[in-house]
Amino acid sequence: MRALSSVCIFIVGAFLSATSVIAQLGQNAPPAVGVVTAEFKPMAESTEINGRIQARHRVDLVARVTAFMDERLFVEGADVKKDQILYRLERAPFEAEVEAKEAAVAQAQAQLENADLTLSRAEELFRKNSGTRVTADAALAAQRTAAAQLKAAQAQLHQAQINLDYTEIRAPIDGLIGQTSVTVGNVVSPSSGTLATIVSPDPMYVIFPVSVRRVLELRERYADKGGYQAVQIRVRLPNGEIYGQIGKLDFVDIGVAKDTDTLILRGTIPNSVIQTVEGKKLYELTDQEFVTVLLEAVEPLKVLAVPRAAILADQQGDYVFVVNDKNVAERRHVKLGQSTPDVAGIVDGLRPGERVVMEGIQRVRPDLVVSPAPASSIPAGR
């Protein structure tokens, strides 16, 4: 029994000793970390700016004459075509005015014909020495007065016809028409304000301000890539979704806003039809809608990049841990460039091919020997 107890004590002691050695070795072993290699990746450069959707064409309909409104000939919110009659005003007073002016023109025409005959007789008599120069000159003056009165009567007839035409308010452009502000039976006039508004729905403008400094950076960066044509526009809608169509930059304002030191940029973007309800088209983008504009490069740029998870920060700025050829961790300050939520572009502080700690960063200290291995997940550049 004593021999058996001695053997058991020896085995337990040996086991505890081995466990202590293993624990000590584990404490002294270099911490395992996951590393990624800094390398050049394609990355779409993007700048987010608050902007607004704006219709390319917008027309406020107003009455050009004073009259009662007889008819409204459109459906609110529907498509209208150019020259389509939208409102018809009371015509009878203007038709009567046209008839009166036509009579005045006929009267003036008759007076001119009579003046022409009188002038012809006076000149004939003067040539035959049967009349005087004074009589001929008076006949000439009367003829010219009659001709001027005819022109005035014709101008008044033209104005009356214009006013008659104004009783039909037509669409000057194709587009969507909004809500009418005046109903049938009311008197409208030029002072009544906007009766309805028509906007062209497709394509739309995207208007957004950009700082002058940023504009100069874009101009310099893309000068050899087609200038502003190398930039494309995407839109994030108010619900956070990215709109599926891509726009092109087509205008940069000629003046800088003094209070904000910004330039107004404008792009054109297609407007998709969501659905058609009772003949009315519903579009994705709406005039005067607030959106977030994403100004992106058409061709992705090649940037030295590492996963965003590898980037740390303190009061001195951004930094990473780099594992050198002796597996020693070095703290390296870096300057970030164009980045995405998953990938950070490095402008300064790293060289291609260097190993950067991505996993197990909490176990790393400067000048600490580590045991590097490829990281388990590496996000791709976007």
C-alpha cells in the first residue's frame, strides 16, 4: 500500500510539474496575430455632399388677361403635352372686341382708298395746270394720314386677337402638371398668381455646393482623365437607399458664394418611373427633393490600402502595427486618404508589401515579438 501511494504521489507531482512548465511556456510564447499585406487596390473615390433635385424645365402658368374661368381641361398630377389646352377662359367679350377692331380696320381701309383717289385726282389736275400745288400737297397728307390710321387699326385688331388667344391657356412644355390653385367660375387676371406648375420629369438636375478647394482638387486630379467628365454622380435618397441611375456633371457656376466659399455644381441624372397609377406616372425623383450626392470617379483609383479594422487612433493621429522581418511589431503613424467603411487608403506611412496587424491588435505592443499568420477575413476594396 505504501508503495502504491508513493507511485500515485509521483505521478500527480509529475503532472503538476508538466502543467506548470506548459503554462510558463504559454506565457512566454509570442502572441498570435492575423496580418494582411498592404497592397494597391482599386477604390472608387467618393465625396458626399448635400444636394437638391431640380426639374430641368419648370413653368408657372399665369393668366395673361382678366376673365372668368370657364373650363379646366387637365387632370392634376398627370402628363401634359406641349400646346395642350389646360384652361379656357370666357371668350365672348374678347370675340366682340375682335369684331369691333375688324370693323375699324375695314373703315380705315375705305378711308385710305378714298384718300388714294383724291390724291390721284389732285395730282392729275396739277399736271394739267387745272389745280394748285397746295391742293395736291393736302391730298398727299390726307392719304398718308389714312394709311397710318389703317396701320393703327390693324395693330389694334392684332392686339385684340392676341387677347382672344390668351383665353386659352396652353402647356408651353411637355411635363407633369401640379395642383390647380383656381377653380372654374373664378375671375383670373395677371395678378392672380400661379394657376398651376408644369415640370419636366426626365431627366432631372442635381444641384449641390462644393468648396472651392475641393473643386480645385478635382480639377487638378482629373485634368488628364477628361476633366469633369471623369466624375460621375450617384444619389442617396432620403430613406438611405442608393438610387440606381448614374448622372453626369455638366455645369460649374461662374461665381463663388461669398458667405460659404462654395461653387454650385450641377449634374443631369435620368429619372426612373416607379409605377403608373390610373395613367399617371410616378417617378423616383421629385422636383426640389433633398438628397445626398455622391461625387465619384468614373474609373477607380489605385491606392495603397489596408482593412479599416487595422487602423487605430489616439491623440497623435492614426496608426497601425507593422510586423517587420524579425516578427517584431512596430507602431507606424499613417496618413489616411480616400477610404470606404471597410478599406482605408494610405497616403503616407506604409510601403507596399508590409505586413499590418489586423487581428489580435489588443495583444500587441510596440517592439513586441509576435507570431504572425494570414488574417482570417480580408475585405475587398470598393
